[in-house]
Amino acid sequence: MNEQQQSLLVQSASRFPPPQGIKLSYGTAGFRADASILQSTVFRIGILAALRSLKTGGAVIGLMITASHNKVSDNGVKVADPAGEMLTQDWEPFADSVANAPDPESLIQLIADFAKKEDIPLNGSKGATVLLGRDTRPSGESLVEAAKQGICSVIGAVGIDIGVVTTPQLHWIVRARNKDSKPSASELDYFDQVSTSFRCLIDLIPNKSQHGIGKLIVDCANGVGGEKLQVLKQKLNWSDVEIRNSGEQGVLNEQVGADYVQKDKVAPQGFGPPDVGVRCASLDGDADRLVYFTIIPNGNNRINLVDGDKILSLFALFIKDQLSILTDYTNEYQPRVGVVQTAYANGASTKYLNQLGLHVIFTPTGVKYLHEKAHEFDIGIYFEANGHGTILFSNRFLRWLEDKKSTEKSLEKQNAAMRLWAVSKLINQAVGDALSGLLLVEAILQHMGWSVEKWNELYHDLPSRQLKVKVADRTAVVTTNAETIVEKPPGIQEAITALTVKYPQGRCFVRPSGTEDVVRVYAEARTQEAADELATSVAKLVDQFLGFHVGM
Ligand code: NG1
Ligand code: ZN
């Protein structure tokens, strides 16, 4: 590192002292904490993003300020790699040490050592670009400013602020600028692409007039999804959608949004008895999660939840149908379809997907693991039960499809190829995206002529319960086998198993959260009472093993 670079870093780093006595970790989705302590972390991740751009030959890197479904006073920062995907896991330890360096001197030493090891030119000879986006949190603007300061303290690096966007939009734009050779790609291109491909799917519906599926109401978690869905609604001239909780009145993620609806299985604020019988959906605060639901008549706010597993099942079914039109056993090329889930997937969904003849694989929680696995297939479909997921298409498959679109003689096959092509354009190739996911669900339901009830009947969820337990040190819990078995502390797994076997169709696991300071408990059983009881008793067990026991 030359002297000019060194003094620039020293000067700027001293303006962003790190919070004392707090250890931050990049976790499964970047750094998240109370917004008031994040200035220094975000500044430093600005530096990291600029280094990442240098390392990747000047590719555009994304930096998103959001804490997703967490409370409005929290915020967070995460980095998107050139293909719009999550920051490579190899750099996470560096992210952790950069965020936790105690003073400017040790920070600069870390950067110098890392740049040397990774062969990153730190002399201003190369340019670097970082795109900055944020959700609607009030702390977002000043954190973007801190990130810019970090970026600018790397000579030759520029930060471009694209303002308030959904997390998936930022990832999409980063990908478009690098991979699709659209150096000026913006939100407008995103809206154009998703609306054009959605229209294409609708135009390809056979006997369209019979397929009206009625109104949709979308709870936007009082977050960024509201204003973006409004743009799509206008662009598509879509009168059948009503946007609620768009953020004009309520508080971000407070008793609204996909996380609340999925975990508590209740209707979000602003929804009630008049909405019985209507198809409803919820996005989370940064619009990368999507769930559907209907309100149970006289059900005291309870809902029928149509979660990420069921969205996955709908997508898998549609893709399988289109592929079976397009291919038969005589085809020399048989596209490989894979489905990726986590231990949180409802057991009934896995059974259904297996029955469809699909290859189902499990990874640990965290979309980066699911995404990576999905890449191993020609069509890789992944979803977390909480509604985060997407469908990835391999280049080989897309080339094959391109050829099929133009050479297939049968109109039916041509249309199937066009539909799959449109899906690949609609669904976000970088990360899970609630808005493009919502449009795909709507297009498929219209295609099938299905009501939300019909969709929900694909299979019946096993009753489940999720709880969280505050513990002294969540890192004391170490798991294996896609997080289904606890290795440490010793003895706890045996105790969990002993409780679980008492319940017919019982399944239960615990794991430390990667985004909150808690241990999560998940239980499934034949009845809701049994699932609740199992979850509660295992939560007690976790507390006994790991809780705050004064004097112990
Ligand atoms: P943690 O806090 O590690 O459980 C949560 C979600 C993940 C994922 C991340 C990132 C659950 C149980 N966990 O992770 O699936 O979405 O947030 O946002 O929903
Ligand atoms: Zn989110």
C-alpha cells in the first residue's frame, strides 16, 4: 500500500470509531444490529466492497443497507458479488476482522495484509465501482453516507448511490451491469424485464378467458416493496391487485410482513374479516421474502398459510409440466431439475416433491447455501419455508431452450419453451425476490386456473411451531447434518430425541440463529397441540442447557 493510500485510510477511519465491547459477525445475511452502532461497520464494509471490486477486475459490486424483516431501529449491511450473488464465503472472515478491528492502525494493517495476500492493487492504478442501495429505514441515508466514505478512502474507487430499492433489485442491477453487459442497467430495466416476461406468460395461457382468478391483496410490511409494487401495478395496468401496508402509516415490520405472518401464522395488521375469501400475500421489509395466505372465517385473525415450501411446489410443478411437454425419453439432452430445501421445510412438502419424482436436497439455513446448491442443476429451485427463494437456470439449459424456441415444429412445444424462457427472465437469477416471485405465482395460478385454496390443497402441512430462546452464548450450539443434529453441548441431542419420539410424526431440531442472538427451536408433529408441546419442552431444554443461570 502506498503512502497516499495509507494516510487516506488513517484519516477517514479515525472519523468512524468502532463501538466498544461489541463483536459483530457477518452471519448468514451480512451484519445486522441496532442502527446506532453500525456507522463504523458500514464504513469498513464500504472499504471491503471497493477491495472486492478491485479484486474482481473492476466489476461492479453491490452494497445494500437493510435489516430485512427485523425491527425498524435495526439496520444492516451486506455485499453482492459481480453475478449479483451473495459475497463469496471466502471473504467472510475478512469481513469479520475488518468490522471488529479495534482501531484505525490495526484496520489498516489488516487491509494491507489482505491486499497483499489476495494480490489486490492498492495504488490507484485500477478503478473500482460499488453500487449502493438501501431500504426505507430512517437510518439508511446516513449509513449509505458512511459506506461512501469507506469506498472513497480506497484510491480509484467510486460509490454510486441508487437510492431506495428492494434488496433483490440491487442484486439484479449488479448482475445486469456485469453479466448481461448492460453497464447502465437501472431499476427501470428491472421493471421492464419483469413486466415483459410476466405479460409473455399471461399471453401464452391457453383459453385465457376462462382463467380469471380474482383479486389479490398484498401486505408490503410497511417497507420498500409498497412503492415498487405500485410501479409494477401501473406498468401492468393490473387493477386486480390492492396494495396494503405500503409504509405511509404503519411501522416497518411491526405486526406486518412475511416474517410475522409466517412465524406467528396470523393475519398482518390492516387485514380482517372483510378479506375472508380473498387471495392475500405478504412481503418482508426489503421485499426478498414472499408468502401467501387466506384468512380463516371467524378464525380470530388466524390464517391458512401458503409458505415458501408451497411456492416452491407450485413452481416445481409448473416447470415439470412444461418440461414434460418439451422433452421425452428420446431427447439426447435431459435437463436436470433439482430442489433445495432446509430443515425448516415442512415434512409434507418434501414428501410431495419426492412424489413428483424430483430430486430434493437439504442444506443448512441461509440462502447462500441453498443458492450454491441450486447452481449444480440445469434448473435449480430453492426456497426457505419463510418465503425466500428463486429458480436458477444453467447457461447450457438456456442455450438449449433458445434453440427449441426457434426450431420446434409443434406449437405446443414452442409455447412450452417460450414459457420456460419467460420464467428465466422473470425470476431473479441473483437472489430470492418477492416481487418477481409474486408475479410468477400469479402467472402460474392464472395458467392453471387455480384459486389459492386449490393451490394450498397440493398437500397438507404438518402442524409446526417455531420458538426462539435467548441464551448466554448461542455459539455454544454446534450442529451437523444440515443442522438437524446438535453436536454440542453434549447430551442435548439425546434429550431432544427422547422428547421427539413421544410424538407421532414428530420432528424437532434446534440451531443458533445467524442473524439474531437466539437459538431457534422448530418442531413438527401430527397435531398442532403436539407440535406446540414439543417445541415448548425442547425450548425449556435449551434454556436448561444454555440459559442465563446466575452463579453457574
Ligand atoms: P437465522 O436467523 O439464521 O435463522 C433467518 C432465517 C433464514 C434466512 C436468514 C437471512 C428462519 C428460521 N431463518 O436466519 O432462513 O432467511 O434469516 O435473512 O426463517
Ligand atoms: Zn428480507
